[in-house]
Amino acid sequence: MKAQDPNEIFDIVDADDRVVGQATRAEVHVRKLFHRAVHILIFTPGGTLILQRRSLAKDTCPGLLSSSCAGHVDAGESYGFAALRELEEELGINAQAEKHLEFVGMQKPSAANGFEFVRIYALRHFTGTLRPNTAEIDVLELFSPDSLAKAMRETPEDFAPSFITVWNEFFAHGAGERL
């Protein structure tokens, strides 16, 4: 399985997140067109965050630490459906996650997040089994909020810029206070 398909079709959206066209993954990234993505933060019952180290085969941020699960919203797909699809594709978490998936925030496009409208979700108190897709993920790593804050201060270059913005957004709206 490949890490990504450059010919995948994404919806192009305007500054108000309205669909205005479609383009391939490669074209969207090269031309820096606004498009959609989801990020899911998965926490253990003790509040430890599970992060993925992205595969070296990824076209963006290879080898960097990122959200537990993340991906693009395919053309015609909803954010919620994309989140469930990505959980299944990247980590083997089935659709039963839907009842536990919590919407916690959103971001507008910026250079730091790859010109994406991002919806952020959380799975708290996760006790299931994870089966990382090795085409997408090299390894999963665990971080307490304190160890993550320290790592982000000391070695920010180890983290995907989009994850840093997602993590900051997660706390900006109080979602992190419920860990």
C-alpha cells in the first residue's frame, strides 16, 4: 500500500469553506489551494496522547511527529466521515468509534497547516487495539501533556507544523482541560 496517491481528488474550497471545484492531491499541494482535512487526537484513560511518527514515504512532513490520526477529506465527503475513514485506514479503529468521537475545534487555512480547513476531533479514554498502517505510520509514540510540552519546546523540528497548530487549537478552546 502506498502512503498516498498523487491523483486522489479533493474538493477545492473558498475562504468560507464552500466547494468551488476539484483538483488532484498533487495539484492542491503544489498550487497551495484551500482544501479540507481532519486531525484526531487519541488519549489513553490516563490522559496520555498517542502520536504517530509519519512514514518516510509521506509527501509532507515525512518522519515527523503528528496527530494520532490525520488525513484529507476526499471530494464529496463530510469531515465526520473522513475522520472515521482515516481512523480505520491508519489505525484499524472501526466505525464504532463514531459514538466516542468528539469534535473539539477547527482551523482556517494557513501556511502552517498546509492551506487546509481542519476539523479537530478527540477520542478520549481509548482502550482499544491500534493496528498502524505501516505505509502511513512508522511508529506510535506516547506523550503525557507535560512531556509533550517539553519536547515541543526543546525539539520543535521533530513535529509537523500542522500538529503544532492543532495542539495549540485544542488547548485554546479548553478541550485540553478535560484530559
